[in-house]
Amino acid sequence: MPPKSKQQRKRRNDSSRKENFLPIIKEAFDTYAEDGIISIKHAKRALRGVIESNITREEIRSISGEKDYLDWQGFATYCSNKIVQKNKSNDAFSLFDKDEKGLICVEDVERVVKELEEDFTQEEIEEMMNEADPSGEGLIDRESLFRIVRKIDL
């Protein structure tokens, strides 16, 4: 049997991550659902509990196809994808934060770029840092990195 490709391994890892959280997602859905659907108002509370992040009513409406409710499939799919994204962000953060100081600085980014043999200029690295750190302190925390990961949809 030929070895699995990187893409196949990635899909399998993402799938197993999603399955691990399905009972939690189901419990959150069942807490607020009536007749197999959950209102936008209650979906916001349930999603916040599962993905530990604020979500707007507008985002929920876009997930639901502009309906006033979410069904189980839409709720589970959205939660699973957000959990996988957050795990990727945590994995990425750990890659940069070797000293476990809870913050990433430009030197950490430069080290990872070099280790991965990526071809970024100093200007591109600084641009990434500025986007992730609008305050200009030169430090990126987990949430800032997560925002960037969500934005580029890694």
C-alpha cells in the first residue's frame, strides 16, 4: 500500500479532531434546540459555548443561508470547522513560541521562516507582524494569530 499523501493525512487528522468534539457540539445544540432547529438568538449562545469565541447574528445568518434558525447539520459543520481552525492556530502558535512565553516576536517569525526555508523578505515579515499586531508593540498573542489564520483560512 503506498504511503498516504500529506493532503490525505491532513484530512484524516482534521476528521478525527472533529469527531472528538461531536458530543460537546451535540450537547450544546440539544440544550437550545426545539424541533431539530435552533434560533439565531440561541445559536449565538450555543456557538459561543462551543467555539469559545464571539459570533455575530449576521455571521450566524450567513451560515444559515439567511434563515432565522440553524439546523443540526449547519450547526455541527460550523462548530467542527471552527474547532479545527482553532487547533491549527494553536499548533501554529506552538511552532513559533518555542520558549512558551505566550507571545510571538519578530525574531520568532524570522526563525520559523528560516526553518521552513520560506522565501520572505524582511519587509514581508514586518508587514505580517504589523497586520497581526496593530498596536505596534511587536508581539503577537494566540488570539491575534488565530485572527490571521481565520482571515487567510489555513
